[in-house]
Amino acid sequence: MTDLSVSLPQARPSLLAPSARMRRRNAAERRFRLYGLAAIAVSLAILAIMLATILRDGVSSFTQARLSFPVTLPAEVLDPKGNRDPAEMGKVTTIGYGKVLTAAFLAELERRGIAEDGVGAKKVAELISKDAPGTLRARVLADPALIGGTIDASVFASGRIDGYLKGRVTLESAERDSNISPGQLRLAQKLVEAGMLTSGFNWSFLTNPDASDQRPEAAGLGVAILGSLYMMVLVLIMCVPVGIAASIYLEEFAPKNRWTDAIEVNISNLAAVPSIVYGILGLAIFINFAGLPQSSSLVGALVLSLMTLPTIIIATRAAIRAVPPSIRDAALGVGASKMQTVFHHVLPLAMPGILTGTILGLASALGETAPLLLIGMVAFVDNYPAAPPEGILDPATALPVQVYSWASRSDPAFIERSNGAIIVLLVFLVAMNVAAILLRRRFERRW
């Protein structure tokens, strides 16, 4: 009898128990999720730090220190001939109005018994902004009946005094600052206690034009906001019809050959060209060749249009391509022409994507700086452009250029204002992105 060795079948791994390979795959998936969460957390942290820094340094630019005191307007100084003729009164310069302000300020301090050892009349006068005489002059010329009476004047304090109220200037820093002295700051503190020096919301930051280096407290974003508005309207008029028409033709009507392939490749390449190249192109064509004025809203809009057009075309073509082919087949099947199919069915369904791409392209153009610098929009502009159509040829600036201009100046008050301008620019960008979301939801259709 022969012994037979019987081999028992080996136990197979259970389907309910994960294998070593499955455990490794699950662990890799968990790590990948953690990496993604960590990347999002780092991005949000950096964004929060950036926003907190901008808000910390820029919110204070929306408030401004003001000096309030009565001012007597002597007729013998401001209107020597006594005719109350604005043309004759205009011959009195801001120097004369500055002397009137200084005399009234010193008289009020003497009446209230406010003084500081070592701070003479000249140093006291330096507490008043250099913009105040011009403001008073404009007010008197607008209403000559004020001459001979006493008005309650509320004028800007100097930039250093404003910085003292905001904590940017201290007694220690004043000892090393040639533009302010510790005695002037102590006098300013007495004015605060007397109610003559206050700080409140500064609407002029949003309405005033830019100011010189000698009066940063008077600098505003009025011209920059108006210039940006002009440029965005012109870019919208020039880009949207051309971009949508080109997209419809290339996607629905153009034959597929080497020429359309070359056009599509070049559109994609133009979307990747650095913005400063468009600035050089605008300088060469629109200014040097066409002779258009530098620093005008029209030239800025033309440059930004060239830069934005490829982005709008790409976004519009993607939106048209996303419409299911069955929509086109159904429309053609019931007898609609190619034109009717595109404009009655395809285009309405693609409208959410088209609007989103257009608004995001305009938002990107609003934040561009480099091409505008090359066409001269960095120039100092203190006059508002006129109303369209003449105003589009007047000198102007834009919000990102104004940020660059203020950030490049040495006075800390301008650095503060550059952060405030960034806040205004971010508000515009957020508003445009919210508009894109709302329009997308408004026109969105599901099939």
C-alpha cells in the first residue's frame, strides 16, 4: 500500500480584508488629500496675510486730519478794488490767502491761550496743509459775497500731523524728521484736546486729483477712477463685438484649413504675450505713428483692447464649443438655417460663458500697469478729463498706475495712499467678478 500525500488547498485572501497593495493605495490617496488641503490652507493663509496687510496700511487713508477755526476775509487783501469781480479777485494768488489763513489761525490760538514753547509763528503755520490756501481761494472766488465777513474754515492739516493722529508719526520719529518737530506734535495734541484738530472720513480721497509731493494729504483718486472708467468703457465697446463675432465665425462658419489653423495658433500665442510687449506696440503704432496724444484714455483703451481681445476670443469659443451638438442638429432638422441655429439656439446657451469670460478679461485689463506706463500714463495729472467724446483724448491716469506712482514716492503719506488705492482697485475687481457670477447664473440654462 502506497502512502498518498494529499496537498490541501491554500487559503485565499478574503475579499473583505484589504490586501497590502490596497492599503498602500488607500494611504497614497489619503496623503494626496492631505497635500491638497495643505495647499489650500497655505493659499488662504497667504491671501489672508496679504489682505490684512493692505487693510492695516490702507484703511487709514480714508480718514484725514482737519483743522477748524474761524477765518476773517479782509476785503483790502482779497479784493483791493472792492468790485467783487472774480476776474480781478483771481489776481490774488494762494500766497495772499495763505497769509490770511495763518493770521486767522494764530489769532484763534492766542484767543484760546494755546501755545507751545519753542514753536514760533512759522512752525505753527506749518501745521496747516499747503493745499488749504488753494481750497479757500476757490471757495471765495465761487462766492465773492464772503469777502468782508468771517467764515468757519475746515482745512486739511499737514501730512505729518495727520500721520501723528494715525500713529504713523511719533515724538521719537519727529526728532529725526526735518519736516516736523516734537514741539509741533505737542502743540497738535493740545489742538486735539481743544477740539480744533479732528479726524474724519475723507471723501476727497475718492474725488480729488493727484497732488504734489508737498501736499500728500490732498492727493486723491478722482482722475484715476475716471480714467479707468473711460478706458473700461472703450475696451468694452471695441473688444466685445469684435471678439464675439470672430469667435462665432471661427467656431461655426470658418472652413477647417491651414489658414484657420494658423489664425487659431496665433490667437493662442497672442494671449500668452507679456503685457509690456503690447505697451511697446501701442507706443510705436498709436503714439509715434498715428500721433495720438500720450497719457490719453483712448490710447490706453486701444492697448488694453489688443491685450484683452485674444482672451475674449478664447473664452467665447470655449463657451460656444460647450453647447451640445444635438442642439445644432435639432435646429437644423426642423428647418432652421445655419445663421438661425447659431443666433437663436447656440449663442443664447453659450451666453453665460461668454459673459463670464468677457468680464474676467476686462477685470484683468483693469489691473494692468506695464503697458500703460509705456504710453505715458504715469505722468502727473491734476486736472479732470472732460466729458466724452473730447475727454477720451485728455490726459488721464488709471488706478494701477496711480498705485505705482504713489508707492514710488518717499513720503510715508503716499505709501499709505497707495495701499488705500489698492483697496479701491480690489473693490472694483471684486464687483466685476460678482457681476460675472450673477450674469452667469442669470443666463444659465440646463439641458
